[in-house]
Amino acid sequence: MSTPNGRRPAKKTNHRKGSSGTTANRGGAPLPPKRQAPAEPIDVHDPDGVRLQKLLAAAGVGSRRVCEQLIADGRVSVDDQIVTELGVRIDPLKQIVHVDGERVVLDESRVYFAFNKPLGVVSTMDDDLGRESVGDFVGPRKERLFHVGRLDADTEGLLLLTNDGELANRLQHPRYGVQKTYVAVVPGPLPRGLGKELRAGIELEDGPVKVDSFKVVDSRPGWVMLEIILHEGRNRIVRRIMEAVGHPVESLVRTDVGPVQLGDLRPGKMRPLSSAEVKGLYKAAGL
């Protein structure tokens, strides 16, 4: 169509918006969105700290040269920031280090022990009533140790001792799902389907509870030995579960807490946890 002066009207350019909100070009295809600047890396270097490779070697990760290679390969992080420079210094008391995603404890003041609590001993470091307590076996130490969870006086077995409050709190909290394994002897025989019932959950006076695993280890006329795994931390929970289903516990031993096993540790004795066990506990607790 022509205008009165015989000229054709100029075509209007249609700047359409693409579906993503970007301006479309003349061919109709949307223009790529503007790139956002990458987040600035966090500076984890502490000029008053200790060289990272020295701390890793002291923590038993490997030789100084091995630790330097781990850093150069980008396998070490400090406060969730990958570190590849060998000159980085950090504060081992404040900063968190992982190697290949596993926590490395650099604070040499932190200690971790497995203790085999004997029968009749109460789970306190000092008992006001004068009863035999865990503290009587530990003896005087420069660190202030506390126990992770409790075992009642009639229950023996594995109790973790540490001065690492953050780890202890997580190991005890059911939200983190750290499993504890118990071996119990109860009157038998057991009814069919009991394991399925306990895995599905039963109701106690303070709320529902269910076990993670339930199996028969041994059986003789009149009694049954069971392995029960659960991540609950309520008081006397295994005894209360079995009493609720009509098979009260006659003897009870805790054999495992997360990756730590009681093994052949004798009653009343304690041993330091290995670095692998400590790493396993941190991983189980989501740290």
C-alpha cells in the first residue's frame, strides 16, 4: 500500500519479549540473558594461623608432601571453600577442614574415647549419691570429659566420652539418625511378626517409636537373644519397647554407636578412638 505521496510506509521493528523476559532479536529468537558475575571466593587465609599442610600432616592425613599434593589437587576445603594454594594459613580452633568431603579434626585439644560401662555403674562423671560412676573409671584428666547419651545402671556396653560438644549433641539427637546397636536377652519364644510390628512402630506413653532393625541372634528354650538397632535416644527405650510387647529385657548390652564398635574392649576399660572412627562419627552426624 502507498501513501498519498507515493512512498511506501517504513516497516516497524517489533522488539518482542521472549518467554524468559529477554528481548527478542529481529529473527524472533530471544537474546541470551545477561550473565551474573560469579560470587567472590571467600578468603579463608589467616595470616596468624598455621600452614594448612602442616595441620593436615599433624592430624594423620599423610606426610607433608602428600598433604601438599592433596591441596594442589583441589581435594581440601576450608569452611566449604576449595583451597589449592600451598601458602594458606588457617586457625585450627575456628575453621572447618574437609578432605575428599570428610571432616578432619585439627583441634588437638579434642579427645574421643570408647568406654565399656560395666553393670551397676551410673552414667555420670560424678554421682551425688556416692554410687560408682563413669568418672571413677576415667580418673582425673586435664580435659573435662562428658558422656554421649546414657546407659542405665542395669545396661552395660559402649559409651562414648569426649570434650567435643558439637559432635556429642548431634550424636544424641534423633534428627541426625545416628544408629545404636543393642544385644538383648528376653523371655521366649517370640510371636511371629513381632519384628515387623516393631519396625512399623508401636505406641509408648511418650509417643510412637519404631526400630530400624530387629533380628534373632540366638534362641534356646525359655529365652531369645536379639539384635536391635534404632536411632532413638529416649530413656530406657529398648527396655520400654520390649516390655510393651510382653517380653521384658533380662540383660542388655550396647555394642555399636554409629561406626564405633565395642569389640573386645573389657568392662571398665577405655580406649582412644582412631582417626577413621572420629571421621565416621562426624560423617554420621552430618558435620
